[in-house]
Amino acid sequence: MTKIRIGVAGANGAFGMKHLEALAQIPDADIRAVMATSMEKANAAADKFDVPLRFDDYDALIASDEVDAVILATPTQMHADQGCKAMDAGKHVFVEIPMADSLADSQRLLAKQEETGLVAVAGHVRRFNPSHQWVNNEITAGKLSIQQMDVQTYFFRRTNMNAKGEPRSWTDHLLWHHACHTIDLFMYQTGEMITEVHAVQGPKHPDLGIAMDMSIIMKTPSSKICTLSLSFNNDGPLGTFFRYICDNGTYIARYDDLFDGRDVQIDVSDVDVSMNGIELIDRDFIASIKEGREPKSSIRDCLPAMQVMHEIEKKLTD
């Protein structure tokens, strides 16, 4: 069976490393190349996973005839240009979440995908976490209907550091990154578009230039609602916690773990072939290339979340 030869850009970052770890578990993946901001960093990542090709230049990576597809774990503001370049070079592309930090750039990525016919994925990993898959399976089977989602996304991030505790070259964003996960998941789980949205934000950080606190309320045509609270000021348990309030039970998702409303854990180990959501989304990316099908988190399917964030941004800046 032919393996898909993958190049990972941004291999030295927190999520570049997570993708390398995930790809190493996938039989159909051949980690052929890595690219980082320096050859020293590229070599360090490549040596860890026995990767033959190492680059410190993105254009050189996508010019390689030994690479079929590229995973972009690079700064958000680079995603649209790099994704379009990859597709122009004939490479399938996986763009980490968010696919861009504007609606216009997101639409540009979709236009390039439609022009080239290549596989283009957005890294909306919540669709793949076993906890959320379990809920989706119950909804699809007609056993559950969501009435409300209550979501908390909390971090303590008053300096520009990544998940590895290293300085970032770009600034994270509550709306264009962290809210994106929940906005997309809400529509994915309800099977509906968001037709009403309201948002407020706290003051902007004097150095980072971004709001450190934000609240968003959303509603679908059938009156399903979602309340989302986000903060970079939370000095406590970190991460995103999802409460599904349904017509037949309440469920709490904490990444790949799931609990009922009384905090009794639900076994989701048999939902998919792995408990690692990043591995599962990478598997779908590779399978969609091999099978010539639409991926489960295609740029096209994830674009509505970007449209909602565009509307929120307009409301917050009016």
C-alpha cells in the first residue's frame, strides 16, 4: 500500500511536534520532511523521528518532489499564503486551526482548493476527539438532541508564550483561534448554521494588543443555544470544558474524556482507533487523499465558522 509522504512545516513548535508524534502512529503516513525556523531546529525534530529531509525554507519544502502533502503548524498569519503556495505546488494541505485570521484569507484558501481540486483540511480537531465523536454518534442515532452547549475556554497567558512555554513569534487570539473550535463544533454537533450571535470583550492587553476576556452567545434556527466564555486571565485549571445539555442527559467533555452530568466517566475508548484527536484528524487527512474524497474537516466545511467569527469581529469593533 502506497504511503502518503508528509512534510510538516513549523515542526519545532508545540503543534508541529504533536503532529509528528501522531503521524508516527499512522501506517499510511511517511514523514518525509520537516521545516523549521532554523536548520538546528529542523534537525532536532527530524532526528527525533528519523525524517530524511530537513528544511529551514518553506519554498524549498513545497518544491520537493518527495513530498505529497504538507501540514502547516506555522503562525496563523502565514496560513493563507503558505496554504495557497502549497496547492499551487501540487501539494495537499492541512492548515492548523485557525485556517486564517480573516474571512477574506479563509475564502482565498477555499478558492485555491476549488481551483486545484486538491485535499485541503482545516485543523478542527474537536470533530475528532472521541468525547465529541461519542456525542455526535448519539445525535446521529437519534438518541440525543442538544438544547444548549455551555463552554469554558480558560488559560493563564499574559505573555506571548506557546504551549511548550517558549516565546511565540505571533500573538494568540481568543476569537480567531480559541473561539473557532467551539463555534465550529456547535454547528457540527447541531447540524445547523448560527443565525444569531452576540459578543462582548474585556479591555485589550497593553502589550499584546488583544482582548484577554470574551463572552459569546449563539443561537441556531431551531433555538439551540451556546454560551462561550473565554479568558487568558484564568489562574486555575486550563483548557476547554464542554457541557452538553441535551433532551436526554447532560454530558461534559474534557478533551478526549467524557463524563455524564453527575461526573461519572463514560468509556469512549472504542469510539475510534485512537484516543488522540490529533492522530485521528491526521488519519482522516491521509485517508481522504488516498480515497479521493472530501475530508471530514475540509476547508469548505469549516468556512462557516470563519464567517461567524467575521460577524463577531464586526460587532466588537463597531
